[in-house]
Amino acid sequence: MAVDLNAYAVYAKVVELGGFTAAADALGLSKSMVSRQISTLEDELGVRLLNRTTRRIALTEAGAVVFERAQRIVLEAQEAAEEATCVEGAVRGQLRINAPMSFGISQLGPVMPEFMARHPELTVDLVLNDRRVDLIEEGFDVSLRISALTDSSLIARQLAPVERYIVGAPSYFEKHGVPKRPADLADHPFLLYTLLSRPNLLELTNGEGESEQVEMKGRFLCNNADAMQTMMLAGTGLTFSPDFICHEHLKRGTLVRALEDWSVPALTLHAIYPHTRHLSAKVRAFVDFSVEKFGPGKAPWLQA
């Protein structure tokens, strides 16, 4: 049976965008041509791939299987094209990167001009947000994440550790006092990061192996660490802040650590990308650059 790879690409785009019209616009085809490609593919395979209504499309069981394979076909073709155009090490095409908002602004943004200068034929689409994205579903090539890897279809390159400190403004401590032990934290208003699974629960350990869990009172809840830091600098409350956000303020004394003998569980920065047979040159270039700038012992916020 002859296989029309174009039909698979069209089918994948229809499912990704949720409709024939959107796929036609994205591919530069007429809606009738897209519909004909899907019908031809269904006839060739002898199965219905999509259930169509006036408002939406829905995958059949067979359609879901074919969609997964169609995505792989398109991805392999894109990777082959990228590798074929990499002449003498040149990195070309478009690279879609996802990173956390605060990290992207304070750490990634300042080094991106250097990355772009190294690869003048590369176009970068950098998307900053604090939610966990689906790299494959949302079309990202690589993501920088401060979390553990939970998806076996992805590969993670470990970068720098990210420590978290209990911090507050000097004005806050002058007014409310400094907590002496973990249990004291329950009496202080906290600024809570709402994208954590349990934002009001804090576990601390000390050098003697002791561990305490504290339930905090949230006075200000927010999904962005920079906004939380602005509130904290004004003396609104305490928070546990990643070191890459608060390190400059700690140096200047505009923020002060509390309970320095106790530590909050550290996190790790990872470069994460989909598992493929051949890593594309553009992804490899960015991952290597991330290791250079944010690898263990190299991250700017770790420097004295």
C-alpha cells in the first residue's frame, strides 16, 4: 500500500489545532483540500479517524493511534530537514523555548543575546510562564524547569541546584521579630506561591537530621515570584524564595534570611526536551549553552 506522508502531516495538524479550518490556515491549503486529504487517509487505512460535528472533531480509538504515529512522522521529517541544513555546524530554523517567568527574566534573558549572536541563522521563540507545559502537545523544543522529571517521554539534563531560603525585609523583622525555631513561622504572615501543590506547607531540616513541618498562614497568595518579592521588600510578610531571585537582595541587605540553621528542600534546574532518535542541532546547541551558563557550579547566582 502506497503511503502518502503529506496526508499524515495534514491529519496531525487537524488534530493539533482542533479543526479543519485552523489546519488549512496553518498549512496554506483550502479547507476542501484538507478534508479530502483526511478522507483519502481514512479510505486507505479502512478506518474512521475522526468523528465530526458542526462544532468540533473527536478522535476515534484508531484515530488516536494514528495521530501518535503521525506526530512522529512529522517530527522525524523536521529533524531530518534540520540536520540536512546544518552545513559546517550552522544551526538554523526556529527554536521554541519555555522557561519559568522569573527565571527567564532575571537569568535567561541576560544571556540570550550571546546565544543569538553565536547562531545568527536561528530564530528563537521564547515563552515565559510558571505553569508546567506539555512540550510535545504545545510544540516546544526544549524547556528549562525547576522541578523533578515526571514524564518518561522526556529527557532531562541536570543543571544547577536551586536553594530556597526563608527571607523577609529588615523592616518586617524590626516590627514583628525574628522567628527562632520552625514552629514560630506559624505565627508570621506568609506570601505563598500558589503554583506549588501545597503552598502553605513547609518542611525544614537542620544539620542534626531533625525535621519539622510547618503549616503557614497565607496573607498574600500569588502565582508569580517577582510580584511576591515586591510585596516582601515592602515588609508585607515572609516567604521561602529561590536563591536566583533573592541572592542580590541578600547581598545588599534589603532582604534577610531567617532560620539559617534550617533548610528548605532544594530543587534542581533542568533542561528538558522530548526523547528523539536524533537530537536536533538547535536543541543540542541550546542545551550545551544552558550547561555552560547554568551548569553545576557555573550559575551566576551561585557565584560569590
